[in-house]
Amino acid sequence: MGEYRLRCVSDRSVQPAYSLACPHDNSLLRTDYQARQIEPKSLPGIWRFLDWLPVQGIIAKAEGAPLTYKSRGLAKELGLENLYISFNGYWPERGAKNPTCSFKDLEAAPTMQRLLERGDNPTLVVASAGNTARAFAHVSSLTGQPLLLFVPEKALDRMWTTSIAKGVEQVTLMAVQGDYYDAIQIAEKVQSLPGFAAEGGARNIARRDGMGCVMLDAALNLARMPEHYFQAVGSGTGGISAWEAALRLRADGRFGSLLPRLHLAQNLPNAPIYCAWKGLEAESPCSDMFDDVLFNRKPPYAIPGGVKDALQETRGEVYGITDQQAAAAKKLFEQSEEIDILNAPAIAVAALEQAARSGSIEAKDIILLNITGGGLARIKEEHTLHRLMPQITVSHWEPAVQFLEGKR
Ligand SMILES: *Cc1c(COP(=O)(O)O)cnc(C)c1O
């Protein structure tokens, strides 16, 4: 299980196990698993898909997983006959128990397990607009692995955990004055120091293959791949992951030969992937967004194995969604499916609505809608959410490094 080699997408050259980059160009690395066919294991959460995860062991308590179910309410509203929802959040009545309410839980667990297997116990450095940092903090509370988080000040209210009253001892949280991209730049400086490891973002294969479980769970439930995949994206990593999972499912042979079309959605006006795909001039960033989780100034777009390749190979489409459309879609989803969702997935719901109304998808098509986060209101009914407080606020990397040196 989990036997694999790492290859550059551009030239298929095999690279060392923990590389994040290719030597000759800026290609993504991709996992090439020994198991051509997937055999689900009787293990908790996404560990069921161990054949296609880049780990040998599991974190048994990290039991977040996608929930795939056939929609009735939203399907009826949109006139769709085969709408499936992949719910990635907290909805225990249906069996969804993602501990931090988003599909970042699927990325954090395999990444931390893989780091554990590396053996040298480095401090993992993560820059995040909030949801990723929260998911990693949760796994760290289960495993005790050291973690250093850089989160924009504006996103600090997303930093909560259900597990520990006083915060997590091995987690250092630094608030960043600036946006997500500023946080990434500070993290890049710090992660080059000895004893620290870069998480890698879209370049991290454990993150992508963890997210790919959304597609695997759907295909195993439907006994085939869907024809369409809808997701709200910032970096587009989830889109790349869905495409890569579909490539593996196609090679497996039992799930069909047609790759699902990627329908990726961004929130206007901060929509660089939308602009690049449509050949539009990117608008100057606007600081108020329906969901700033979805803003990444430098998405992995035009690199080998990146978002553009994923869109081209799947005959994909990108949607630009306004705040008003997203707000209406959020209401429609919550009323018709009877569970609360985060703002980001409402952008995907709005894109699905647009595609259904414009006729670019048909009533009978088999559709997978990735609800990338939800159940926050639901989790509050039975858990206290404890705030994680930053130990320091920084605006550039020097004070961050000084602070870490002072702690040694
Ligand atoms: C991170 C995130 C996204 C976007 O993910 P990509 O990395 O762009 O695929 C969408 N929704 C939620 C809730 C997220 O946390």
C-alpha cells in the first residue's frame, strides 16, 4: 500500500521521495502509484484510499473524509436528475465528520503522516488564509508534531479548534499584516532555515492526493466517474487534484474512460484563474470579497501539470461569480439541502446554477459538486470553538526569524 515513485509531469523523470520541485523546469511532481487498481481498505476516513495516498501508515484519529450523496433539494431547484454532492465538512447525521469543517482536513492528515515517515521531525511551515492552518493545527493536536503557521490578520477569526482549551503547545501562530501572498513570502524565508520544512502548497503531492479523495469517493460510490466536477478555487489545487485522481481512475479501467470536465469557479473581481483562462486583463485586487479564502495572487496556472493543463485536458470551464450571485446561491443551497455551508463553496453552487441555466450541462448529466466546506453552524451546536491566538504579529520576515531564534 502507498508504494509510489515521484515523477516530473513534464519529462516523467523520477525524483527523490521528498522533493517539491523538478530540476529542469517548473513542472509539478506527480505520484506514480504501483497499484494500478484501487482496493478500498477497511480503515477510517480517507485512509480507505491508502493505495493512492503517499504514506505507509495512518493517523487513525484523523478521520475526516468526503461524504458523497445524491442531491434531492438542490437538484430539484436546478432541474438536474443526477446531481451528486461531495460534502466536505461537519454533518454527523450524514456521517461527515471533518473536524475543521473543510476539505483542508483531507490535505492536512496525509501531509502530516508523510512528514512523520520522513523521520527527522522538522517543524512544518504553513502559510494560509485560515482554513488550511486550522486543519493542520488540528492534526498537530493529534500527533504532537511541531507546526509554524503564518496567517493574515484578517483571517485570524478562522483560527479555532475543537480539541484543546488552551491552544496547541507545539503550534506557533504568527499573524501577518498583509494578505495571503504576504504570508506565503514570509513563510518562504523561514522554511529555508535548518529544522524547518516547507509544506509546499500545490507542489505538495500529499496535499493533492488527499484532496483527490473527493473524486475517488464519488467514483467508488457511483461505480463510475462523474461527467462534470464543480469546485470553487483560489489556487486551483483542488481542480488539479480532481483531474489527477480521474487520470488514475481512468487507468484503473473500471470507472470509465472519459475524464470529468472541470468547472472551476472564482469570486470576482479577484479572479486571476478566471482572467487567465478567459484572456482578460486581471483587475486590480479589491480587498473586500465574499470569500478571501479564494484569493491567491499567484496560482499554479501555466506550469506543466498545473491548472491550465487540467482545464485543457478535461475540456474545462472557469466561471466568474459576483458577491450577489454567491450570496443567493448560498441561501438556495442551505434551504434546499438543509445544512450550512462556508462562503467559498457558494461560489461553486452559483457556477453550477449558471451552467444549468445556460444549457452547458444537461439535465441528465452526472455531476459532482464539491462543497469544500460546511457545517460550521452545526459543529457549534455540540462543540466549543477555542480561538488560537497569535504569539506575534509580523509584517516582514526578519522579526519572525528573530522571534523563532529567541524561542530556541
Ligand atoms: C482552500 C479552499 C478552497 C479552494 O481550494 P483550492 O486550493 O483553490 O483548490 C475552496 N473552498 C474552501 C472552503 C477552501 O478552504
